[in-house]
Amino acid sequence: MYVIIAGSGIVGFHIASLLTEGKHEVTVIEPSEEVVDSIHSQLDVKTVLGNAATPTVLREAEVSRANLVIAVTNNDETNMLVCFLAKELGAAMTVARVRNPEYTGYFVSAAKSPSAPRKIIRPKSLGVDLFINPEVEVAEKIKGVLSSLYPSPVESFADGRVQIKEFRVNEGELTDKRLQDIVFPHPCVVAAILRGGEIILPGPDEYITMGDHVYLVARSDSMDEFGGMFARPQRPVRSVVFYGGGRIGFLVAESLEKQEIAVKIIAETNSRCQEIAARLERATVLEGDATDRDFLIEQGVPSADAFVAATESDELNILCSLLTKSLGVPRNIVVTNKPGYIPLAEEIGVDLAVSPLLQVASRISHFVIHGGAIAAPFIGGKDLQVIEFVTSATAHIAQRSLTEAGLPRDAIAAAIVRDDKVTIPPNDSVIRPGDHVLIVSRPSATPAVERLFK
Amino acid sequence: MRIKVVCHYLGLLVAILGFFMLLPLVWSILTGDPVSAAFATSAAICAAFGLLLWWLTPVGEGKLSRREAILVVAGGWILASLFGSLPYALAGTFTSYTDACFESVSGFTTTGATVLTSIETQFESILLWRSITQWLGGMGIITLFVALFPILGIGAAHLVEAEMPGTEAGRLTPRIRDTARAVWLLYMGFSALELIMLLIAGLSPFHALTVTFSTMPTGGFTGTNLSIAAFDSVFVEGIVIFFMMMAGVNFGLFYFLLWKRQARQLLRNPELKVYFGLLIVVSLLIALNLSADLGLSAGEAFRQSFFQVVSVMTTTGFTTANFDIWPTFARAALLMLMIVGASAGSTGGALKVIRLVVLIKYTYNQAIRAFNPRTVVPLRLGKAILSDRVVSRVIGMTVLYFLTLIGGFLVMSAVGLDHETALSSVIASVGNVGPGLALVGPAANYQFIPPLGKIVLMGCMLVGRLELFTMLVLFTPSFWKWR
């Protein structure tokens, strides 16, 4: 597959690195010569120097044969223009990162039919197939975790009917039992176990030990009942402290406010505080430094139910959340731009580290999988991928059972959804065209899985 | 630095080399000469050593760093030269091992300087192996390696860049492996075409093979004492001239022409214009010089001068005339062409036309700034503007090139050669040309040079083939520190 990436900031660079690991052909367009040099010493990609929003540069990058163009420069307008031009010049699929919500969510009523509001910006007419907004994605993820009883991330599939959720094992009841001996309240599949930074695809006689992260696939409506088996549920979040005056904190705070949850936001500069205070109605906005222990105690942070660190600095975020943990805040969430920090942070006591970057990678990764994948987020860092396939009539696997088709060793089928019926774990009946099949696989096995659905 | 990883790839490389020894082995069996045992043993040694090294040093995941890549490339060329000399040593082609090594280095680096005093008395299979080493070295053994094996992402890019410096800008495809494949495919295509044409021209299969294997890499070995002059055929000379000229062109341009159908790239390339311009202008000047001084007819003068100019400028080293007995101007002009060399991204060696162009433009800009320091004059190359960093890299490379020439010249003088021989032997070695002037001229060979001199020249050839830096960084202490 041939992919062009316009802009090589943190997001662009990491997408390029993920794609080259998957043996895809990648060209990066970047206006800065220094950045181009550093890309060259790290990635096996072609680079084109210049402004991606110009036809000459795009043509030099051979946009006409591109299967996917990902525009992730710092500028929303540039990104949309890149996609528009790329589409006109023959690119098959385009993705633009657009941060400003006005572009994607502004509706007007058309003069002819006042009853039917429509978006001013319609992606199709702009040539953009997918808008992505990393901050919004991360905010959604944090919201999901805060509103659940367990501080762990979740991904939904098949129109929300099936979920995969991560649980931390910290209760004695299940530990040191074999998987096949555990009685689950509902049908489910233990898709993977993360132990000591390493992903295990468990067999039936795998043991569960204290400190494991268990990835469980089950119907969405029964998911919360599993939680109690692995860990003691925490009390619902009633108060949250945010650190950082950036967009992520603001977005989460705004929606939590509506749920009647008490919110405090700590920001470092007075001007940013003023701005946030003006836009949020009930939140308490504090000007100060969250590495200051006395300041935190004075502001009552220790009695909060959750602490979210979302400043620009990854290191600061991790440090502050450790500090609040020591002060007695039961949940802490850290936003980090460096995926390499995630296992490290979770190792030293951060409950959840989320990365805008991995969110973006998760959102677009299914585009590079052939064979009708409609979602393929990464879970547990980037070592495991959950792929939702829609079986086509010509697929290799259609009209065969799973054992007959032969899944690769590093992949398991976790669920089959036919019409409204969810089968977990999948039985060995024949897979029909139109079935949604959920596969959990290591990235290295993904190409082999792909072939089954091609 | 992980020595184990380096050894892993070097092992594989040596094993591949052993595989290519099978071709002369087959030839040896077909012609029934007594050196087939030498080839069989050499191939077995290469395979055993290579595969054992490869097997003993398993590598897991992990990328090849730039440092490791440089070591693989430098070590790969040295090992290839050493193992490539085995057939000569085992067949007893030379009396000393230094000579066997010299011939092997001269082969792989596509220099084409020989220490054989008589070529036609050698076994055909040995001569074929000489030409095969040139063919392997021409487009680069490491590049072939990258094209063949599905390795290492960025590591592959580091390898190719260390072998063909300057490809950073000339990467043709998003994945470096595809680039390596494309250039090798072009190279093989040209070689096949030349082989067929030479056969049509009436050469025996043996001569057609050896000449082909030495033309496309701009090598210069033949199976005859008199080089191409031995065939005494205008048709053969024409074919060889054409393919030498093609081998001296940036292969990226062919790629754009054939894969991307962009003839514009070819026609508007500033380097290509200067390359052909120089070939024609210098040929005409030398032809004038020849007909004035030696009294040759215009046609004969041009025929001789054109062949020699193309051969020397592309750093091939084939000859149809002994240019050492030519008038002084012709000899000097040829010596200068040996320094200029062919285009970047071609199989030719020496400084490269593009660097000459950049240097002249840079000097011109400096001249303008001398009388008006406030003018801002960008350095244009075709449509592109070169940044200061690119220009300074070119200047650094040129300075180093001349320092190498000066150093080599002093050493060769110290071992007792006269000035002309010393200078031209170093220029011809660093530029991978082959024949020089005076005692190392087209009619002579490198046999008489003392062992120390031969070793220095071998170093010059290797350093010149890898465009200096890849070999020379091995001598900087900081390369080895901080593993």
C-alpha cells in the first residue's frame, strides 16, 4: 500500500514509523529541511521537501497512485486543502486532522428547507474521507474511563454491541487460577493478558496472576458485571481535578460539568485561566503549579476522586499524577505524546496513560488493512490490534468455518456478529458474507489475517 | 555498536559471493582447464565460512544503526576482496598473495588495474572471474544484498547510503529496497542487451561475456592483452562506447524514463548535459591535437580520441590506442578527466560531474560576491536551489578527495616511482579508472610496483569506490568509542 503523509510532527512521524514497520510504502512531505534530515536517519521513507498544499509538491510525491493521504500538518486549513488537492489529483482515500470544532460541527439551516439543518463543511465536497481530531478522541477516551467504575480503557465494535475492555487484576479471588477453571457470569473471551510489559495470547491453561492486565471481549451490556471479578469497583467519580489549560482538559471538563461532576482546573498562566473561566460555568479555575504539594493540599486536591494531568509536558504530567497519588487521589490519568512512556508510567503507578498519537493511529489503521476492515484500534500500546472485518462474498474465509480457514498463530477470533446476534466466543459454524468478525491479533500476524478476508 | 549484528550480515554476504563463484567453476569444467578445483574449493570456503558466521550470530529484531551499516559496508568490501582473491591464490595465478589481492580489489572496485603481465596466457575461467568481480562491484554488492534480502527497514537505507553516497537525494522509491531492485534490474537489462549485441558483432561467447561484465560496471578488465583494440572492429568499439556512456549516466534518470515515463527528467538534467558536453568537447580537442601532432586522418583521430575519452571519463579503462604515447595536451586532458569521472548515481567512479558543476558555480558566486559582498546569489542547479549544507558537503568531499590524491602521491613517490607514474597511478586508483600514464600506462601494468605501493593503491581503490567517507570514518577514533 502506498501512503503519503503530509507533515511530520509527532503524529506524522509515528504514523510513518508504524506504517513502515508494516512494510508499506511511505512518502513524507515536509517543508523543513532539518526535519527531513532527521526523518532520513530514522525511517526508510521517501521525503519530499515543500508545502504539501501545492499541486507540484503533491505530484512529486506521486499522489496519483496513493492509496491513502494523511494530512497532519499543524494547520487545519492546510490539511483540508491537502486532502482536496490530493483527491482531485487521484488519491484513493484522504484523512485530515482538523482540530477546530467549527469546521466539523457547525450547522446551518439551508434556505430552501429550513427544517433540515446541514453542515457548512461537508467532508465529501472537500475531498476529505475522514476528519480526525486527536484531542477530541483523547477527551472521549478519558470521559469513558471516568464514567466507568473501573479505571481502564474500552473499545467498542459492531455498532457498540461488542466491547473489548482492559481490567487490572488486583483482587485475590481469581489469581492463580487457570482460565479454564474460572466461571464467568456471561459468555466472554479473554483475548490477551499484559504481564510485565509483554502481551500474551492465552491458552485455556494460562494462569492469571496479580498485577496482570486482562483484555476481555464481551457484549457491551454485560461488561460492567465482569469488572468485580478482577478488581474492587471504585466509587463513582464525583469530583475531578485537571492540570493543564489545554484543549483536552477543557473538552473533558465541559462535558463533566453537564453531568453534575465537580471540576477544578489548574492552569499555570493567568491569561489561560481567565479564558477557561470565561467559557466554563461552574468549574473552579485555579492559577498555580501542580508540583507544589502545599498548593495541592490547600486546594483540597487529596479528596478528589480523580486527577487528570494534561499539560504539554509529558514528564510534568507523570510527575504530578504520582504526587497526587501519594496524596491519596484514587485514580489518575496522564496524557502523553510519547507512546514509549505509556508502559513506563503505568509501571510506576499511573492508572492510565493515554496518547493522542495512538488514538489517531488507531483511528486510521484500518485504512491500510485490505479486506473490508472497518476498525482496527491498537490496544495495550501498539502491540495488539483488534480488527473488525465485514466478510465480503469473495473473501477467502466466506463459506468456511474458522478452523477450516486456519487463523495464524498470533491471532484469535473473539466474536462474530450476524445481524443482531452476537456470538462470543465464536463457534465453529460457517462464516457467511456480511458477518462482522472481530479478530485480536499481534501486528506481525495482521497481514496473514488480512489475506483470509481478501 | 553490535559487532554480532555486523558479523551476521557479513557472513551472508560472503556466502553470496561463494555462490557467484559457481559461474567460473562451470566455465572451467566446460573448457576442461585444471583450475576447477580452485574454484570449487573457494566456493566451498566462502559458503562454509559465510554460513557459519551467519548461523553463529543470530540477530533478533532491532534496527541496524548508521554506524553498524557503515561497518557492514566497509567490512563487506574488504571481505569480498579477500575472499574474491581465493581463486587466484588457489589456482596459482600469481606468485605472491599481495598480487592476488591486488587483482581482486582492482576487480571489485571496478578499477581494472592489473598485475598480470600477460593476460591471454591465463585460463579463461580465471579471466571470467576477474570480470565477474567487476560486474558485482559495479552496481554495488551491498545494494545487491539489499535488493535480494528482505531486511531491516531503515537499516537497508543506511546500508545503501553508505555504499552509494549521494543517493539520499536520489532515492527513487519510498522503500529503499525497491530502489535497489530497480537499479539492479536496469543494470542487468543493459548487461543482457550488450551481451546480445556483442555476440551479434561476432565476438566469441567468452569475450562477449568478459567485455560485458566489465563495461556496465565501468571496470576495464578484458580477456585480451590489447584490451578492446584486440578485436579491431568499429562495430564492437561502437557498442562498447555506447554502453560505457550509458553506464556513466545516473541510473535514476533511466528509472524515471522507463518506469515513470518522464523523459523530461532526462532532458533537463543539468549533470547529464555537462557530462555529454565534456565528452564531446574534450574528444574534439584531443582529436585536433592528435591529427596535428601525429598526423592521423580526421576520422581515425576522432575514432581513437572518442573511445579513449569515453573510457577514461566513465572510469572504465578500456583502450583501443596507447594514449601514453600521445602528445602532452592529450595526456594531460585525459588525466584531468580521470579526476572528474562520471555522473553521480552511475556505476562510474572518481569525483563525479555534478560536484564539478557545483564547485564551479560556487566559485563563480564567490567571485560575484568579491566585488559586491551584499549580493545574494543562490546556487541553482537546474530548477533546484542548493542549500549551504549540500554545497559544503560537496566542498568537504572535494577537499578530502584531493588530500587523498596528495597523500597517495607522496607515498607512491616514496616507494620509488617517478612523478608522473606516482601521480597517475594514484589518480587512476582513487578514481577506479585503471590505466594511468608512463610506467602504469595502457600498455604497461602494475606488476613492478613494490608490495607497499600495491597495498597503498588497494587502499586508494577501496576508499575511492566508497566515495571516501565510508572507509575513512573507520579511522576516526570517535567511531569506535562509546559502543
